[in-house]
Amino acid sequence: MKCPFCSTADTQVIDSRVNEAGDSIRRRRKCQQCEKRFTTYESADLGLPVVVKQDGKREDFKLEKLSQSFARALHKRPVPAEYVEQAISNIVQKILSTGEKEVVARELGESVMAELRKLDKVAYIRFASVYRSFSDVEDFSNVIKDLD
């Protein structure tokens, strides 16, 4: 591992710890040249599938895009960050468990709606209104009735 301070390739691992979930390793390192310390994280390369959009285009799965969807729907809502992280983790695990190399965007959107429904009903309605392109108040009314 190259030192981020002096770019020397000679660094030493001082301490390694597995995180609580057991899915990544935190390593404290010391540069042999400048003697500064820094932290690195090691995790498995999950090889997430490609997302097939409605128009047939394909794009890489982006965890940031999934996180942004949750952030927009949950804007100013009283949902703890750890719940949001768990919901995102649930979706990623669901995708990985299929073992498929591609996932249809519609399935991904439905998974987001299912997780938002469990977290916060207002966020669920916000996301659904954009995702399903609500055109009038009746669309909102139908979704609200389905929540009961």
C-alpha cells in the first residue's frame, strides 16, 4: 500500500481488526519513510450486477445512486441513519443472493419501495409518486388506501 503522504510504497501494517458485521477489515498502517500513520479498509469486491433500464440501456449498479434515492425520499423525515443503511444493505443482499449478472431497474425500484414502506410511509409515498409518475391526486389517494 502506497503512503498517502509521501507516496512511498513501503508501509507496514501495525494493527488489523474485523468490523462488527465481519464483512471488512480495518488496518492501521505506518509509513517506513515518513513514519506517518493512516487507516485502510479492505472488503470483498462483490461484483454487483448491471442494471437494465426500461429503455434497454445497461449501466453499472451504483450504490451512491441507491443511497441518493433513499436520501431524497427521507429528506427531513425522522428515520435514523442506521435504519437506512440496513435497508440499503437488505436490497444489496437481495440482489447478490440471486447470483444474476443483471437486474431489471423495475425490480430494484420495487425493492426500494418495499424498504421505504417499512421505514416511513411518507417517504414511501414520495418515492412512489416519482417512481410511478403520479399524474393526479387520485394516484396519491390509491397509494394511501393501499397503506391501510
